[in-house]
Amino acid sequence: MEFQLIKDHTTKGEEILRPISEDLPIWEVALYHHERMDGSGYPHGLKGKNIPLSARIVAVADVVDAMSSHRPYRAAFSIEHAIEELKQNAGTKYDPEVVKIFIKLFEEGRLPL
């Protein structure tokens, strides 16, 4: 029940953003950023290229931010640990091209992490 409440943030975000983003569908990012390339995500179980590119990009940024941020139930992981997560799950959870570009930008020092 608690996990379902957490998962509802995607649809709540869409509800807030859709009316104010008619020209630019930013609501798609809120709704789909927890979809996974293999279809195991939520809220709709979308797969691969059916997930909007903007949501696939935010999914990668979101996982790095979530893993490298302190949580009440655990200490923050290192950025390197988060990057290992991306590498291990590129193609299954995360878009492999987005992961590749993220890692390249990180290694070049072009991300403010």
C-alpha cells in the first residue's frame, strides 16, 4: 500500500503539469520517468522507444540523484556507485544511448555532480 502511494507521484505530476504544458508536453516526463526499457517500470509498463526520450533522459538523471542523495533509511551512495548501476542496467532498465552520453559527460567533467 505504501509503495503504491509512492508510485502515484508519476500520475499526480502529470495531473499538475498537463494543463499548463499544452505546447510542450513536459507532463510526459513526470508520468513516464519510472518506465523501464524492458517494460518492468510504472505506471504503464511501457517498453523501449515507446517511452518518450525526455522521460528516458530524466530516468537516468533521477536514478543518479536518488542514489547519490542521503535518505532517512540509508546513507548516500557515491556517484561512481550510481554510474555502476547505470552500466549494469543499460538496455534493461535505462536507455543505453542515454547512459552512454551521461557517462561521457560525467567523465568530461561537464555535469555539475
